[in-house]
Amino acid sequence: MKKVIVILLIVAAVVLGYLGITGLNQSEKSVDLLGLEITAQDSESKQTAYIELALGVVALAGGIYLLGQLKKK
């Protein structure tokens, strides 16, 4: 049962990391206009991306910890 939880946590970490990185990349748009670069940022989208990345790190740490506990037995 713990192996399933470990796998789910690690898969969730990868998915959340991917969502966070793509969210950060999509939260900023820029346009070149007559030699000037105009940039617009979506701060709410950026905050959501940072939360997804943080949750991904927590899930990965939990999965690695549980994997270590399984190997001790």
C-alpha cells in the first residue's frame, strides 16, 4: 500500500512541477513594437504557478521520505 502512495506522490510532484513551470512561462507576454519591447505580466497566474511548484516540491519530498522508510524495512 505504501508503494502506491510513494508512486502517486512522485507522479503528483512531476505533474505539479510541469504545471508550475508552464504557468510561469505563460504568465508573461511581450510584443516588439517599433523597436520597443512591451511586456505584460499576470501576477495572479504567477502566484498560482509558484504555489504549484511549492506543492510539487513538498510532494516529492514526501515521496522520497516514504521511499526511504520502505527501504529500511
